[in-house]
Amino acid sequence: MAGRYCYENGLPFSAMVTAECTNVGLNILFKASSEKGLSYYVFVLYMFAISTLLLLPLVFVFRGTTGLPTFKLSLLYRIFLLGLLGFSGQLCNYKGVEFSSATLASAISNLTPAFTFILAVIFRMENLALRCSITQAKIMGTIVSISGALVVVFYKGPTIISSSQSTSLSLHSPQGTSETQWVIGGLLLAASNLLFSGWYIVQTQVMKIYPAEIVVVFLYLLCATIISAPVCLIVEGNLSSWILRPDITLVAVIYSGFFGSSFNSVIHTWCLHLKGPVYVSIFKPLSIVIAAAMGVIFLGDALYLGSIIGAIILSIGFYGVIWAKAKEELRQDYCSASLGSSSDDKTPLLDSYKSEDVE
């Protein structure tokens, strides 16, 4: 019982927190690399290509007894749509980071839970019974977690840990960035979160058709690579841009291939299969707290009271949504057990009726 609880609750929670940490680190690395001249078209194509090659041998190791999927039209077009959504979302995300900052990307990601919840209701993946306590807890938990993240963004307060270094993760427009670029960057980041929310919804549908995480992620990355290759090669026609120098740009590309697409996509797909799209999206507001924590630990940034207050509020929102999901799963298990026991009780009765009819 304890092992099952750890697998269904503790492990997904830890995995999603780890995935958000790697994602924030990737945004920071890309921002530093773009300032060194790395084209985001080059970055995106290399990221998908490296991730695809990395997962290729794992497909044959971890495919288990399910084997390769039968390529039905319903599965094929959904996987292709996954590749299109993933490629478009990554383009918007990294172009937005290039125009703005990594912390703004974490702040805008607070829109993801709202987008995902709305899409999940539209596609009937979430029940919207407003009088139900579980639905109310999901809605309130989502709002509270987003509010906590916004407190971190917009309220600094007194300094708890001071630093003499200048912050590298400012929410204000970086030097050399115009206000127009800042606004465009924010809009691109909002569009990327809408696309990623759609990715969560489609991926959940794909997992119902073919529940094998490694194979599905590999096929998604393969489609994303096929889609991105002609687009990126045509748009980025400067051949010298495709030659990576042995500096932070190479580190960012390798890191993105190992963790940005392959690791994060597997984690997200597994959690989508196990817990659903709303559970996965609710971890997005955590990224702003992670970005602030990384700034303090690795970049020597100052820690403000607003970050601590926002983290506490966000944790309360987390608890509300996770509590609601746990109650919903318990209710579903109870209903399934009740139906199973009732059917077992009915079977002997039906058999006795049949035996009496025969006699």
C-alpha cells in the first residue's frame, strides 16, 4: 500500500519538480547562449535531433511487451500534431526568452494551468461540477498557486539575503532590449504556453491509445525533428551559425538534448498518463520560485520577502489541487470497487436463476 502511494503520488511530485528545475536551467543557459550569438533556430533543431537520437536505442529496450504501435490514422495524426505543437511552442518560447528574460518566461508560464484547465474542460477530460468540492478545490488551488507566483514576480519587499552582485534574472527589460521587443517577447511566451497546454491535452489522448511513454516520446521527437529541419534550415541560411563553438553554446545544446526534450518529455508524458493534464500544468507556477532560488544559489542574487511569501501561497495552492486529485482518484477507485463487488454478488444470483430454470 505504501509502495503504491509512493509510486502514484510521491514519485510524480518529485519528478515534476525535477523537470521544472531542469527547464528553468535550460532557459537560463539559452539566454546566456543567445547573448553569445546562438540562433534559436539552430538551438531548436539540434535539441530535437539530439533527443531523438538519444531515445532511439531506448525504444527497443523499454518498449516492454507492448511492441511497436499499429499505425492507425487516429494515432498518426495525433503524434504529428504533437510534433507540430512541440516545435511551434519551443520556437515561441525561446524567441520570447531571447527578446525578454528567463524569469519572465517563468512568470508567463503561470498561464499554463489556466489554459490547460480550460482545454481539459472543453475536451471533457475534467468534470466541471461547480457544486462539487473536488472541482472547487481544483479551481481555487489553481488560482491560489498562480496568485503566489504573481506575488513573487510583482512584490519584492525587504531583502532577506543581500548580494553585491547584479541580478542576472531581472524582470525588467535587459540592456539592449527595447520595450517593443519586451512586449513581443511576452506575447510569444504566452503563445508558447497555450501551445504547450494543447500539447498536454493531445499527449493525454495519445497515451490512452498507446500507453508506452518511451515509444510515444520518441515518435513525437522524430516528428518534431522532421518538421523543424526544413523550417530551421531555410530560415537560418547562414552556414556559420550551424557550427557550434566549444563554449556555453555547446553546453546549452547538449543540455537541451539530454534534458530539455528527452528527459522532460518522458517525465511529462508519464505524469500525464498517470495523473492527467491538470496535475502536470499546476507545476508550472513553481518555475518562478525555482528561478528565484537558482538566482540566489548559483548567481548570487538577492532573496526578497516577496519570494518567501509567494512560495508559501503557491504551496497552499499546490496542496489544494493535489488534495483534489487524490480525492478524485479515491472516489474513482471506490466506485470501481463497488461496481466490481456488485457484479460479483450478482453473478451467483444469476447462476441460481439459471439453474432453477434448467430444473
